[in-house]
Amino acid sequence: MTIAGSDSGGGAGIQADLKTFSALGCYGASVITALTAQNTRTVTMIEPASPAMIAAQMAAVFDDLDIRAVKLGMLGDARAIATVAEGLRGRDLPLVLDPVMVAKSGDTLLPDDAIATLRDLLLPRATLLTPNLPEAARLLDTTPATTEAQMAEQGAALRALGPRAVLMKGGHAAGPVCTDLLVTAAGITRLTAPRLPTRNTHGTGCTLSAAIAAGLARGLDLPEAVALAHGYLQRAIAAADGLRVGSGHGPVHHFHAVWPHV
């Protein structure tokens, strides 16, 4: 189940999550926390779902479906975060938390006053936290990491806030190779990939976290789920230019294995 915002452009949020679940062989249910009016260039409007509606969606899904993992994305504000935390109370499920704060266009998706609520109520519940470098810095109230050593240090600091593991995503770093660090109690695992020359990377964070959740739902352990998701995302980015969606930051190609010739 994905609990996140809707992207009217189809490249991120609930839409990206459901595409990813399907591409990786999982049935996806959804809880929409907010409606966004956006495309590949900008976000023009955000309308939060009421806490009552968020709670009702969660209750309806849990009441009928056999949920094996939960992915959290854009939650919008402190009230939504508190509602989601309450809806997850007592449920022993793998939880992948993508702390969505800023859209690819640069538009803010989580106000500063909600960050403390996110840290207090959801980080301790997470199986895996998947911040990019700016998000990690905001959660820790510091500057973004610029080296692998700083990434590892910030990953450890985030683990100290409660999540069982942290995946520090290096997509915002410089250089020809993109490096992610999986920080767990057992140590640090490096995942590397060439930095591909494309601007069509809208929804990469949503896609990666959803892919990890799909792997956990299928019974993989965390390192296996992260490795599967990392490979899937790299192939989706490599095929992204074939979609030709929009004139800004287009989406990755979630169904690259199904639509091999675009």
C-alpha cells in the first residue's frame, strides 16, 4: 500500500508508486494524502485530503486487503502525518518512508513545521528511511553531504532517530557515478551506477522507495529488496528518454520491460 500524494502529471507520487508495484509483480492499494495540480515543469496547486478521509482510506484498505508492506511518500502537513501514524499503530508491517519535501520542480511539498512531527512519529516506525541529500540535511538541520564520508555520517545520525535502516541517495551529488549508501546495524553497503545524461528523472525517489516496498512485500530481506529496486530504477532511467512526456523533467519509464520499443 502506498500512502502519498497524487501527481496529475503521472510521473511521481501515487501514480509512480502504483506503476512500480505493477511492474514488479505486486498488487497496489493507495491512500491519497493530497491532490496536486502539476506537470513536468511545475506544481500549480496543492489541496490536502482531510485527516478524516486519510484515516477512512487506511481503515478501508486494512479492513479488506492483505497488506504485506507500506510505502509512505508525500504526507503534506503535520495533521496528515499524525493521522497516518495513528492508522499504522499496532501493525507489524515493513514500512518504507520516503520523506518527500520538495518536488523536482523545486516546489515545497512539506512545510518546515511538519518536519519535527515526521521525525517524532514516523521515523521510529520505519523499516527503511530513503532521503536524498537535501532531505537528509533538513531532517538533521544541517547542510547537505558532499562526500561519501559525510553521507555515511548523516545516515548514522538518521538511524539514531529510530529507523532500522537508512538509504542515503546520492542523486543530488556531483560526478559521473551516482552512489547510494545503505546504512544498517550491520554496516554500510555501497550501490553505484553511472550518472545517465537525461533530464527525465521526475519521480525517481518515489519509484525507488515503491520498488523497495514491493520487494519487501514479496518476502525479500532488506538488502535484497534495495538491490532489486536499485537495478529496476537504473533501467527505468536508462529508458526514460523514449517516453517523451512533457517539456520539463519527464518521468522515468516504469514499464520499460513491457514497452521495450517506444
